[in-house]
Amino acid sequence: MINGIKPLNRSLRWGMVGGGGTSQIGYIHRSAALRDGTFSLLAGALDIDEARGRTFGQQVGIAPERCYADYQTLFQEEAKREDGIEVVSIATPNNTHFEICQAALEAGLHVVCEKPLCFTGKEAAILVKLSEERNKIIGVTYGYSGHQMILQAREMIAQGMLGDIRIITMVFAHGFHADAVELENPSTRWRVDPKFVGPSYVLGDLATHPLFLAETMVPDLNITRLLCSRQSFVKSRAPLEDNAFVLMEYDNGAVGSMWSSAVNCGSMHGQKVRVVGSKASLEWWDEQPNQLRYEIQGEPVRIIERGMDYLSPVARADDRIGAGHPEGLFEAWSNLYRRFAIAMDAADRQDKAFLADFWYPDAHAGQIGVNWVEHCVKSADAGAQWVDFNLQ
């Protein structure tokens, strides 16, 4: 990867819904998708304001006639073109994800969707089934999982270097919303409005990120039941939580915990995942994403560095520059978009054997996140009771 060779012999024809000039996340989608030449941005419905969306679309290189008023028109008109889009990214508020994703799949498009994929387990099951029936890929932008050290941890755990997995601790707790910042910030306001984000705030917006990182590191473990307690310290956010604690039990006897918060005063980001085994532990912190702590009981701590020859080839496959140079979130997202493109190309070629062993944040990952939030809310609203976890 370090040499920048394109993984495909073509560029996928790509469009966007949302992600316009006022979007917090649109630029990283475009930067990530376009970096390796695997996607070509040709069309979009970028803004709820048609004129503003058309102006912005032209500023990022989209022809004016392919800047559409809404996603329905985008899908309909592009389907008429010989060079119409074959992939769409959804970067809109959460409450629109299900309907746009469903419409895109029905239009024969591959999808890259912001999380959450939708609001309910039933909706998630519909999207998973539809993607399978239409042979279309759904990629979910769990952006932090694109850091190479996550796959390094996965390989070390698979090789038994930690022994039997006993404990997984997950944290995503920052302090930037310790006050009611949404009163002055429109881009934050919708994130604490149930109309737009559904039944939760920090559980869905923050906690599902380290949850997926843990799933990636230890893919063979499955949650069997969980208990959640959630709080609204900024009272105007109720019934949505700005702080939550979750306890989990896994099918191998391991236990897990999650602390998710937007009111952790003084914390910049605070996302960490620690996996504890019978022999050793691994810990990854997203503020130092190029390092992985490897701790063997009774021995000095080892700091494993990105880009080094001693890493697994799986982890090094996404390197973009030599060891010692820091890589960040934009590189991680680029790694995911590169993987999305490879998966989409394989699906188009009906290469099911390749896809069976190829890792990326897929529709099933999105489904687990949606169901996890749903179960957490159910537990918390029942007075922090244990509930069985399943995908139904």
C-alpha cells in the first residue's frame, strides 16, 4: 500500500447524499474516497437546500446537471445514464439513514452509510437481507477501525498471545458537551434531538465505535446479555443520555464494560479499548493511534509501533508512509474506503470466497451496533436490568 498502487483497475462511479458545505463529516468522506483513486465523485444530493447543494457540488467538481434536489431524484436520474453512479455514501442525519439506504439498495447501488445504519433491529434486519438479495455491499463508517493497530491487535489475539480472553473494557468519554452547547451550535443540536437521533445520544453516537473496535479485535466473542444505566446530566437533553455505563457478558465467560460520556470534563476524546487475557493484555487509545500497548504479566510494557517490520502483514497492508511518521483519522478512513471499494468490486464479480475472508465494517457490523443500542435503552429504561442480547 505504501507505493500507492490502485487496488482496482477502475474507479467506481460514486455519489453522495448529504455531506454538503455545512456538514461536519462530508469532507472526510470525500477525502477518504478519492485518495486512492478507487472512487470518482460524479453526482450528489448534497444539501436539503437545493440551491446551496448545487453551488457546493460544483465547487467540489460535480457537473451542475448532476447536482440533484433530493436522493430520490438522484437515484432516478442516475439510473437513466450509461455512466450513472454505482455507489452512494449517506452522510445525513441519523433519522434518514434507513429510508435512504433501503432506496439505494433497491436502486441497485452499493452503499457506504454513516452509523447508525438505522434505529431498530427490525430495520437493520431488512437492510441486511436486502443487501444479500441484491448482492450489494453496505459499508458502515466506523472510522477508527481503519487504524492499522486495530488489525494488529486482532492478529495477536487470534494467535493466542493474550491467552483466554477474560475482560474487555471500552471507553469513549469526552468533555466537550459538559454544558448545553447545542443551544448555540446547530451542528450539535440535532445530535441531542430524539427526532433526529432516535432513542439515545452517547450510546449510539459514541459507544458503538469502541464496541466495534472490540468486535474487530476479538471477533469470536458474542455478547449474551447486558445491563445499562444512563443519565442526562444536562437536564434539557432528557430523555436522551449524555452519560452511560454498560456491563456485558460474553459466550466464553468473559465480561465487558463500556463507559460512554459527553460530559467527562477535561477529556479530549478518551476512546480506549483494553482486552485482558490470561497471559497478557492489549490496549489501544485513539489519541495515540499509531501505538499499541502490549503488557505481559511480570514483564516491562511493550509499545508496538505502526509501520514496523515486526508487525503482522495484515496490519501493514494499509500503511501509507514509513514507520515513525504519524498517521491519523483521515488515513484510517481512507483505508476503510479502499476496503469498501475492494469488497464492492468482489461483489460485482460474484467472488463470494474472497468476501468470506475479507474484513471491513459491513452490514452485519451495523446491525450489531443498532441492536446493542436498542438493548441498552431497553435495559436502562427498565431500571438497569439485565437483558438477553440477540439480533432479533
